[in-house]
Amino acid sequence: MDTTLHTLKAYRGRATLARQPARVLIDVRALKHIGRADLQTLSEVTARFPFRASDYYLGLIDWTDPHDPIRRLIIPDPKELSDFGNPDASDEASNTPLPGLQHKYPDTALLLVTDQCAAFCRYCFRKRLFQTDNRETVRDMSAGIEYIRQHTTITDVLLTGGDALALPTPQLQTIIEALTQIRHVHTIRIGSKMLAYNPARPLSDTRLHSLIRKTIAAGKNVYLMCHFDHPREFTPLALEALSVFREIGVECLNQCPVTAGINDDATVLADLLQQCTDAGCPQYYFFQCRPTSGNAGFVIPITRAFSLIDEARARVSGLSRRVRYCLSHATGKVEVVGLDPERIYARYHRAKNPGDEGRMLVFQRDDMATWLDDLVPVI
Ligand code: SF4
């Protein structure tokens, strides 16, 4: 199916949603299109992994299709309860010198500014943050900002969580203004899926726009790290929000995992690459879905993901081929660069241990392997 056409048709049918602030549902039992017995099962899932969805995003679902990718992305799945993975598959804990701050590579720091998102992706690699006993995010970011001030190698700060644009703008402003005062910070990245989940929110937030304008005028680069998983998320409203950010000087890039039933299809990935380029938000990374607890139904083998991405890349122009396919492993970002009948070839795109920077990795080919730790190295 032409996924773009589907989006536009679906969207036109719901034109009244445009520009209205999205309402958020947190009780899966409020979903009208799912039978009572199924809702009971889904409630058991959400007791462990919370549910959150915007009415805007639910409005993009084709409820007549039980395999609809948008549905799959947002509606809980009983497979989430299967015994699989661990809560922190990339061992982020080992890069966390203080609550709310991660520092893995010398030049880059992450501030986990919120434990909220406009909606919850069912495959989220940080779903541990949404569980009530988690303490990895803090409201007061001053200790994290002080850490960045004292570490002069940090030139690039990613505001994440959660979704950085789920944080109320006055709080975001306090953080961004403090970072703007730090000379060695050149780039502030805002990690967000808000343009897919609730584009009216950033589109209408003039205080956010003027904050970004001021930050850029003060000499900082501002990047919006978007998270579109499927071409159908590029609604006219999402495209409008993207163009507003671009007009005020924000560099937009996209990144997402390749996930079963959502985008594990070469046609869908090619369409996504093309739409990202057309929207001025080129795809930066495709990620291997991490073996996080609850993600059993979303993970696909590495060789399959690589082959799908390769096929998708072959269908788009050079501008759309810049994307890298990486595993965010505890030891660094490992880019898979090739396959042959016997081997998988990879290299460290980013390495936690400086001695691994750029190092080539060769593994025995294993078409069932889904994570680096499953592979047997050859050299
Ligand atoms: S938007 Fe990001 S942090 Fe939020 S649920 Fe999705 S993947 Fe997780």
C-alpha cells in the first residue's frame, strides 16, 4: 500500500483533530475499538509497562486492520509480559555519574530531563523510567548542569528522557538557558517524538520558538532529534511543525529502531527514508531494537534488519542513504556495515573505550542473533 496516501486519507477524515491540543489517555480500558476480554489482558500488561497515548495518535490507527503498524506501536501487546531481556539492555547505569546525567563519550552528555512522553512506544528501551519506583530522572537539573560546566570536553548535550518536549517549556527554558551560558557546549540536541505523537503542542508553543531563536542567536546549534518510525506519522500537521522548527534555524534529524510489525519492511523503510529527506529531517540512525524487558515481540534478527535497510537504501537517492544502522551496545555504538554468507562485519562508530574507536569487528554469521552478545567473534 502507498503509505503516504494512507496517511493523507486517514488524516483528512480526522481534520477536526488538527491544531487542537491532543488529549492523553492513560487507561487502556478507555479504548473504544478493543473488545472487553482483550482489554482485560491489556490491563495486565499495563500494570507492568504503563500505557499512554494521545487521541491525535490513536486517530491515525486503522482499527479495521489488526496488524496496523500505528496500532502496534502504541497499543500494549501481551507478548510484553514474556520473560525476555533486561530493563537496562545497554547498561546505561554504568554511564550515570549522577541521577539524570549520562556521560559515555567524552564529547557528549545526556540529561534525562523528564520521565514523561506524550505517549509511550511499546518497544521503548527506557521503559524502566515509566515504572513508579524509578529514580533515574530528577526535577532539579542543576547538579547535571554543574557537571557539564566542569567537564570541558563536553561539546554536545542531548536533552532526553522521556521526551524533552514533554517537559513544560518554562522548565526546558531554565535548562537551555543554563547550557547556553557554558562556553564549551556548542550543540544542544532536543530528543523528541512529540512531532509524531502531538505535533500541535510544539507547533503552537511560541515561547519554545523564541527560546530556540535566542539560543541560536547566542551562538549554539540546536538540533531536534525526531523519532518518526513509520511514513504514516508524517501527517500535514507533523510536516508543518517540522517546517516551523526549520524556519527558526533548528537542524532536524530522524532516528528510530527497526521493529517487528511496525517498520520491518523494505518498502516502508524506503518510504520513511524518502519522507524524512523530503521533510528536511534526514534519517540519522536506524537502531537495532534493544533486548529490553518487554520487547520480545519487537526485536528482529540483526541480519534481517541489515538486509531490509540495505534494500531500502538501494531504492532512494544518495541523500537518503546517509543513515547508519547501529546497535547501542554497552561498549559503544556498533555499526553493522556488511554481510556475506559466513560473516557479519561491523565497526565501532562510537566506542566507550577510546582504544576501540573505529575498530572493525567480524563475527560468524548467525541469522538468529538479535544482539551483539549473541554473536561469536572471528577476529
Ligand atoms: S518517545 Fe522515546 S522515550 Fe518516549 S516511549 Fe518512545 S522511545 Fe521511549
